[in-house]
Amino acid sequence: RGKKNGMIGNTALPGICHSWSEDGRCISLLKILFSNKCIYNCAYCVNRASNDFPRAELTPDELVQITMNFYKRNYIEGLFLSSAVTVSPNHTMERMVAAIRKLRKEENFNGYIHLKAIPGADKKLLKEAGFLVDRMSINLELPTTAGLKLLAPEKEPEQITKPMQYLRDEIAEYQPRGIITPSSLRQGLGKFVPAGQTTQMMIGATPDTDRTIIRASQAMYNGLLLKRVYYSAYVPIVQNNQLLPTEVKTPLLREHRLYQADWLLRFYNFSADEILTPEDPNLDMAIDPKCQWALRHLDQFPIEVNKANLETLLRIPGIGNVSARKIIATRRFGPITYDNLKALGIVLKRARYFITCGGKYYGEGDIEVGRLRNELIVMDKKPALPTSQLNFVDLYPEVFVTPELTKALGGGNYVRLGL
């Protein structure tokens, strides 16, 4: 929705303002739990019923007040609302919908709202919410039914998949033609979930391979028409539970690689079975998934950039969607040289090992798996992703105050800002 007279908020670009988290991530939404009083006892969740820690629950009025106050202070441009399941799925969903209805109807809030719907809630609540929010998501929780039964036995897979199918069907009915029904007009509502539905799954809490995870994502993209699948790395926070791993190696790096593989699914015409195979079921943490695929298919390289079609260009490491289209557009005016590729912004530190320009290879050496993998690892000198959030001192340990001032302040690592 764009700006409207008498309404507060704007979801039209560039209407989303931004905040920044400690580790530099861009944030524009108030991401908040309606309640953490959960009736379920999922083994991996900090909000599980058996966990002894403080509980809290907002009222719909409190949530509305917080959202509007944050918006008016320009902290946020929208709301990301989730909740533990308190009392029952319908009870929780009713209170969340009441808050959103009040935001839209009474406060005239026109900004972005993403609602995490409660699995098992009545379809009538899902439908009302669908006309009020921009995006809705229902968490898949874990990649497989077996994992869900093991770690969250109180949740039924059908409670998750059936609402997702319902949202898919309703979006397909209303969204393509931008239909606003007489009923929705009478209620002052708009399109049904105009920004589509998404889901999220936890990775690392069960021994599922990356291939299993990517295949599950592909099935949901194809069968449920999801906009996005989000991956949440499991970091061990629950102690003394034999069902959960006590240590997970590089959880955030694995999450990052899964997002890269997911990108190949959505924008590069790769299939899950191409990205990972039964013989090679996990992503390589040292190189990105496209490079991993290319090293398994060196018989297809090097590729002549002056002859390859769009689909083939997209398979080359270092060449993305925009770059591939630039190459095709530039070829209309004459042959492309290596210097032309530099000017087009191609990531040649990767691409040069997999291409030829005018028949000339610039990769220096034989095209051999072990050598190329080592070259790609050495070439990519980015540090490994952190396993926890970083603060300024972690990032810049050399920037401290003088020893004298440190002593005067009582010791510790005090960062010298602007001094």
C-alpha cells in the first residue's frame, strides 16, 4: 500500500525505515512476541512449558500502544508479530487478530505487518488475518516429520501443512487479479496476504542432511507457492536433553550456506538434486554452493562467455542474474573481452577459473578439482561467520583507551570512540 490521506504508515518503497542491530543487520520491523506462556513442551524451545523462567503476555491494547509509539518515534515502519501458544491455538490467534484489527481499523495504521499464524487455529481466523496483514507465515519448525515427532510430539504435521495449503489456495484465488471482495470492502479490508506466505525451519537440532533440507524447501516452493523459506541455526541452549546435540559446529555458517543454496533454487534454475546428491548430501562450508556444484561438473567447463545462453551463464560461479544479462546485452555490440567483464562488474576472482573469453583461459593452470578448490578457498579471504553476535570490542580489539584511562575507569575493555 502507498501513502494515503488520513492513514499512518506506508509500505511503498522507500517507505521502510531502518534500524541497525549490534552485529550490523538491517532492521525495520518491531519483532515481538505477544506471549511467551506456551502450552507446548518442544525440546528445542526456550519458551517450552517445562522451562522455569519469567513469563509475560501483552494485551491487544498494549501491543497496539507499543507499535504506534515506536512508529511515531521513527524506530520502526512495521510490525513482525509472533507468539507462543497460550491456552489454545484459537485463543492465541484471536488475541493477535484483535490487536491487528485495532491497528488497522482504529489507529489507521497502514504500515507493513507480518504475522506468524498459529498452527491449528480456525480457518475463519486465518482468513480475517489474511485481509489485515501484508505477509503471513506458519513455521514448519523442522525439516522432517520424524524430527517434529521426536522434538515436538505435541504438534501434528497436519496442523502446519493444512493451514499453509489453505493460505496458498486463498492467495491464488484473490491475489492474481487483485480482487477485493464485497465482503472485504464492507469490513474495510484489502487484498489477501498481498506479500505472500513464508515459513521457517530450524536446522542443526536434528541430524537431517542439507540435501533433505533443500529438497523440503523446493517442495514447498513448488507445492505451496511460498515467497521465502527461512533457516534458523540451532544453537544449543537446552542442557541435559539427550534428544538434542550438545554442540553444533559452525551453525551460522551452515545457515549462510543454506541461504546461498536456497538462492540457487529461486533465482538460478537449479534443482535440489543438482545442488546436492545422495553421494554428496551436505554443503561444503569452505566454498559456496555454486562453486561446489561447478567442481562436481568440471566436464562442463570452461564456458565461452561469447556463446553461452542465459541459463548456462547463470551456472558460472561469480556470475549472477544481473551480470549474466549484462553479458548478453553487451554481446550484441561485439565480442566480449576479459577487460569487458571487469567493467561489467563480474566477480572474476571466481569466474576466471570457469570461463574463456574469445577462446582464451585466464585461470592459470589445469582445470582440476583439488587445485581449483584450494584456489577458491585461498582467494576468498573473508573470515568465517561468527557463531554468536559480535560487539564493537570483538570487531576492533586494537582500539582501546590508554592504560591510564582504563585504570581510572576500573579496568575492562573500554572502546575509544572518536578520541
